[in-house]
Amino acid sequence: MEYTFRAVTHTPGIIIWRIEKMELVQIPEKSFGNFYEGDCYVLLSTQKMSSSLSYDIHYWIGSQSSQDEQGAAAVYTIQLDEFLGSTPVQHREVQNHESDTFRGYFKQGIIYKKGGIATGMRHTETNTYDVKRLLHVKGKKRVIATEVEMSWSSFNLGDVFLLDIGKTIVQWNGPKSNRKEKLKGMMLAKDIRDRERGGRAEVRVVEGDAESNSPQSMEILNETLGERTSKLADGPPDETADQEQKSNLILYHVSDADGEMKVTEVATRPLVQDLLTHDDCYLLDQGGTKIFVWKGKKSNKTEKQAAMARALEFIKSKNYPITTNVETVNDGAESALFKQLFQKWTVKDQTQGLGKVNTRGKVAHITQEKFDASLMHVMPEIAAQERMVDNGSGQVEVWRIENLELVPVEPKWLGYFFGGDCYLILYTYLVNGKKCYLLYIWQGASCNTDELAASAFQAVDLDQKYGGEPVQVRVTMGKEPRHFMAMFKGKMVIFEGGTSRKGSSDPEPPIRLFQVHGSD
């Protein structure tokens, strides 16, 4: 086993293997993001979490891969999990249905290639120009590029397409594609140029609603694909998750005491953490869109190793699509995505907030006095009460909760808070040359319960990344402590509602009323 996983080190990063003749073969980093439809892969992601390492193992199944290759990928995933002390989170990924976590590893996007190892397909060598392919680029948040038939019939009006002929890459933007898809397509084209062609390939762009403005590029397209003889279709809409289906949660207890798998329904939403016992394994069914397998720390080794197989049996018994995403989580190392599905989740030794938080129906009247650092020493009780650790001149990092994950706030929005959002603010300051941390959890008055829960879970994860050193402070909108306001140098603005996230459909009100307060 040590020889098989000889590439595994204690260095954060990603390692990818492909199943070749039932053996694991590591692929070069320059090929990351390229997956053959006829193959299966195993990916290991290693991340540093304060003083320890965390691991995620993904096995990826190509749409044209064989059952033997799929089985081999599953077996190697179990072996790698055991090799790493049974601590990793395991994920089953199916082509076209990957998790956001998996797609997030490939910032420039994922490319699906036709063929596989059985047809002699090797991962691309740099500076190879003997290429002729058409890529269909789709996706707003995470880009997926699929190799399609070299024909105008593969095109549609709503997406972006890349014609790659080695020394030239032509990007064709559908008239109904949006700005973000066009940008993602360009990033992918440049990534192919730089990573696979050593920077020596020309990238051209054609706007589908203004083809006459790019005669040379259109000539390349028509010479390669032939003349277009019919109108292009609108194309399928971007897939969106059915939120109602996702909210349909059922927790099952799994046992095989008699040598036969038994699945017993335990509870439905709302779920509480106490339903999970350390001696057993559980399946959490998210409406058939995703299956979580929770492995109790005191469950036996056989049950833990069979967790993924049990999930696949469950999917089959429920007649769910074979593409259903599966994630196994370990007792005590649950992902934020898993924890937010429970009504309340507490972590051992988790730093608690500052007592009871008061809600409010109107904007609170806040009296703010000019800050005097000397008062921190003369009146230490005031400094303690207001958490005035310093004058707010330390380092400030701000994240917003978006889709239950942390998204860095753009510099131009620092100090702006919207009532429809939740934020995490990490404040770093020095005491006798040592770094100390305050972690503020700011909760908008009109944010939803999922975001409130996610802000708490993400705070725990961020706290753990810093070795449990940050002091967590929960802040309710309109009840900001003195130090919180000092961090933004008197330029803090709170909006009653709305959101700062991109793509918000909320119209901007024509008139706003602001309450202004502060000091000279």
C-alpha cells in the first residue's frame, strides 16, 4: 500500500491518479482539470488546518467508464482512506454531476475529453499542436467544458464554444450567453493556451450576434466545421437545484448485524445532532440529490469501510439516479455543508458568544463617543465591556455567507453591511509582538435561518484553522460594539435589508433614509 500511495506527502495540495489497467497512475499537474469520459480517477486534496492536516478523497466516474474501472476506483478510495488513518472525507463524483467542492479545485474549469486509456488516450503533453476539438462551455459558478461533435449542429445560442485547432483557439459566444459565461470561456481558452501550448497559441473571439465583425475568425470556423446550413437552437437552460427537493431530509440508521444491510428511518427535518450515536453509521438523504454517510467514531472498521458501498446500495434501492452525489463524513470532522442540515450543531470546546443576543424591530439608537486609547488603561472595565482590545488599527478581513460558504468581500464593500446577509470579520492585532484574534459574526436582521446556521458553522471552521485562538463575538444588526465600529474608521454603513452579493434580483430603492451617528 505504501508503494501505491508513494506520491502522498504532508504537503497541502492536490494529487490525481487515473485507473490504468486496474492500477493507479499519477497524472501530471499540467493535465489537472482534464478528464477522459472513458476513465475513472482518484483525487486527494490535502489542506492545512491549524496544526493538523485534513483530507478529502474524491473518486470520479466517467460516463463511458467500465464497471471494473469504477469498482477499482472505489477500492483504491477505501485503501487510501485507510492509509491516511480513516480520517478523510470521501466523495463519489459522477461526470456532469460533480459537487461544488470538486469543481472548485479547478478554477479555470473542467474539460471532458472523449475516449480514455482503453483507446490509447494519454494526458496532454505541453507544446503539442496536433489537436482538433470543439468544446461546449457551460456553467456560471463553475465551468464545465465538454468535447462535442465538430459540427455547427453542436452549437446553440445560449452557451459559449471553443474551437481548438492547436495553434489557434476560437471562442464563439452565443448571443444569449451572459457576461460571466463569456469571461469563464476566455479564462479557459487562455489556460489551454498557457498550460498545453506553452503560451504559443492565438486566442480569437467571435460574438455570435456580430459575426460579421470577425471575418477571419468566422473563416476559420467555417473551414473547420463547414458552412452553417440551419438556425441554431436556444439551448437548454442552466441546471438549478430543486430547493424544495433538497429540503426534504430523512435520516436513516444503517446496520448489518445479521450480515444483511438494514436501513431504518430515524427522523425527518428538523434534525438534531443528538440523533447520531458514536457507535453507528447513518445515511442522510437530501431528497435524492445528495447522500451523506456519517461514520461514528466507535463504529467498527468493517462498517466504516463499507460506508460508500452501503450508500450505493441505498441509491439503487430507492431508484435514485446513478449520478446521485455521495459524501462520507467522519464523526467529529463534519463538513459545514453537512452540519448546516441540522437545527443546531455544537462542537466540543467551541468558543461561545457573548451571552444572550437581543433582537430589534427598529434601528437601535446608538451613542458613540470618540475613542481614546489611553482610557483602555485608565478605565479597563470599559475596555473589557466593549472589547476594546485596541483602537481598531489592526488587520481586518471580511467574508459574506453565500450559498452557505464563505465568500471574501470586495475591498470596495468593506464597512458596508446588508440586513439580508451574514458576515464573518476576522480582526488580527498584536499583544507584546504576538498575534491575537477577534472573530465577529455579524447577523443581518432579515437573513434566513440557513445563513444564520451557516455563519455559526463557518465561524467554528475558521476558528479551528487558527488553532482555536480567535475569540468569537456574535453581533446583532444595530447592536454593534464600540470596537466593531472602530475597525472601519468611522465609515461603516448598515442597510436595513437587501444584499451585496452579485446577481441579486432585488431592485435598488429609489429613495433611502439613513440614520447618521458618530462623534466629532
